[in-house]
Amino acid sequence: MSISIHDVSVPVFVNALRSMSAWLDKAASEKPEADLLIGRLAPDMRPLPAQYQMASDSAKNAVARLAGIEAPSMPDVEATFAELKERCARTIAFAEGIDPAALASGAEREVELKFPNGMGYRFTGQAYLTGFALPNFFFHVTTAYGILRSAGVSLGKPDFLQHLGPPNIRTAT
């Protein structure tokens, strides 16, 4: 059995973005939004909204590059939890709207990343997804989670892995 580029991209991005959106609901019920929006883990790191924006960008750009299409433009203007949740929703809608067949050739597609300084990387789609896109995406997801946790929001592993739902194996006691 083989696993498709779609299977290891779209559902992974969507599940994490849905979790991130739910974290904002929990955060809003426990802490002042204004305090959390300026939160960061270290002085040289970007604050919470930027982590959401960069997770969104990582997901939508990865899916678009692998499908060989343009990603939708999403300027980084979100300044409230509601706006961050809407960005998550738009990113999810875009990713879920990609036909899995469009990603079928993504594993072999050449993906080139160019940075403003003129440097960059060239990958096959599979190497891009597994070696850059997913690690970069989860860096920002985990950083957002860490910012909220460090601010005292009562998030735990079940919030990070909420897509699993309750355990589905029960042993007799």
C-alpha cells in the first residue's frame, strides 16, 4: 500500500489548523486576548499572530506548490482571535478544495524556494513536503501552542491532538 502526497499533506495541515483555531477559543475563555496577542517565547521571535499567519502560509503554499497552482494571497493583517480563526478557516477551505488528483504528481514535481537574499532550495515535491514544508509548518504550530501554554492557557496534549478524539481502545478492568 502506498501513501499519497494528498494523504500526508492536506489532512495533516487541516487537523492542526482546526486545533489551532480551537486553542483560541480556550484562550479567550481564560486570558485577556490583548495580552495573548503580544505573547512570544523569546524576544527575537515573532508574536502569536505571526505564528498563526506563518502556519497558514506554510500550509497553503505547500499544497499549492505540490499541486502546481498559485496559493491564495492572505496579507498578514490579523489582529484579533476572530481574524486568526477566519484565516485558519480560509486556509482549511483552500486545502480541502484541492482535488487529490491535482496532488498526485506532486511527489515528483520540482519545487523551488527562493528567498529575498537570492538564495534558496530546489526539491522534489516529496522532499519538499517531508523535509521542509511539514517541519516548518509544525515549528509555527508548536510555537503558537507554546506561547499560549507559557501564558497560562490550560492547553495539553489532547488539545494538540484533538483530531484523534477520545481513545478508541478500552481494556476491560
